Amino acid sequence: MAIATTMRPLVSLALPQEGVARLATQLLLAIAGTLLLTLSAKTKVVLGPVDISMQTLAVLLIATAFGLRLGVATLLLYMAEGAMGLPVFQSTPEKGIGIAYMLGSTGGYLAGFVVMAAIVGWAADRAWDRHPIKLFGAMLVAEIVMMAMGFAWLALLIGPEKSWQFGVLPFIVGDLIKVALAASLVPAVWSLLPKRA
């Protein structure tokens, strides 16, 4: 029983133990997560020629707080909303909507968000979210995988050199800052909770 209580994501503290109430709460959390993802996609920080959204930070925080299953489910729900044509992504509806947008230049990054949530959620389920260094390591791996997926897809569309120049290089510093911020926030929250939690 001690193992079960130490290996659970932060959100499990607020979930009912079982039944319809638990399912309904998880659904509401997933919907709230998609709203946060949408808001973070539309929030841009201008750094030189590139706009950087807060979406990577939101994905990392959702995955850490929700854990593997609920985190991935939230990202899949977000992708489904986008596929149905809802303007949930960074440049929608200005640059298109639905599947056509998802198969465009950001397609690899969007798919990478789901994998990112899986990696970070897996780590949170194993109590790495209590340790900033372990969590940073997991988030860094997740970030590299997401960027690699984005780079690979973009390289198919515009070639590897331009993909690196426009799709990876401008985001490295900003994304490292977001990883460091997320890796310090969740352990800080855990440290404020009673030890029995």
C-alpha cells in the first residue's frame, strides 16, 4: 500500500477513489487541460523573428500533474478537437484548421506533444515529479523527442537544413527555460503538501 501512495501523480490527490464521480472528474480535468493547451498555444512571446508559445510548458505541466494515462488522454482529446476543426492550435484559424493544418509544418510537433506527455507522465507515475533533477532529465528527454519528431516532419516538407534553421534552432533556449521552470514547479508544489500525501 505504501508503494501505491508514493507513486501517483499530483492530480490523484483530488480524484474521487472510484466510480462515476472519478470518471466525471477525470473528464472535466481533461477538458480543462485542453482549454489550458489552447490558451497556451495562443499566448506568444516574441523573441526576435520567432514567436514562442507557452504550449510546451503547458504540455509538461499537464503531463506531470496528470500522469501517463490522463495526460496522454488529455493530449489526444486536444488533437481530436483540432482535427474536428476547432481553432485550438497556435495559428488557427489564420493558417488553416482541422486535418489540413495538422498535416502542415507543425504536424510533427503536435504528434510530439503526445509522446512528450507519455514520457513525462510515465516519470510522474514513478514519483520523479518529487525530484527536480530526475524530473528535469525526463522532461529534457521528452523535449528532445518532441523536437526530433517536429524536425523530421518539417524536413520532409522543406528539407533538413531549413528545418533545423527555422524549426529547431530558434526554440532551443526558450524550450530549455520552459523545461527548467516546469521541472522546478511541480516538486515545489509537492514539497508544500503534507508528507503523507
